[in-house]
Amino acid sequence: MNTKKKFYLSILLFQILLVSIVFLTLNGLISFVAAQSDPIDFYNSPTTSMLAISAALSVGLSVLGSAWALKTVGTAAISAAAERQGSIVIPFLAIAMSEALAVYGLIVGILLVFNIPSAA
């Protein structure tokens, strides 16, 4: 299988994954809203664990993505700086943007953690 077919197949599988997540999430949200007769159920509901898992995934995956971008862009920046002294500005901006990716993931994780309901 050539590279183009692999790419399209991976996009198709990713789209199937996203659609299934949306449908499962909508089904879970509808059943969660329907079961809101007892207010103490909210603290033991799947929403609490899903918020915690989402916070962990947002921080972890954004840091991994940032590290991958820093590895790639950092190597190119060092190569560009070694060849020409004046070509460090653009790679430096790309490095700053990839570091900002980790900060954004951390902010989203903090926002999710503060929205986790607690019984106390």
C-alpha cells in the first residue's frame, strides 16, 4: 500500500473514531441528564471521571505534541543557525509557538480540574 492510501486510510479511521466518540458522548450525556433525580448521583457519575480523564489527556497529549514539535523545530533551528547567523528569528518563533502548545494544554487541564464536582 502506498503512502497516499495509508494517509487516506488513517484519516478515515480517525473520522470513524471521532464520530463514534461523539455518539457515545451524546448518549452518555442524555442518560446522565435523564438520571438527575438524586443530586448525590452527580458526584459518583461518569461525568466526574470523564472530566478527570480529559484533564489528564489534555495535559499529557499537549506536552507530548509540544515535545515532538520542539524536537523537530529545534533541530532545524540549530541547523539554520549553524549555516547562517541571521536566520534564527523565524525558527525561534516556531519554537516559542510549540512551547505555547504545552501551556495551552496545561490551561485547559486546569480549567477541567476546577470543574470536577466535589461532594464537600
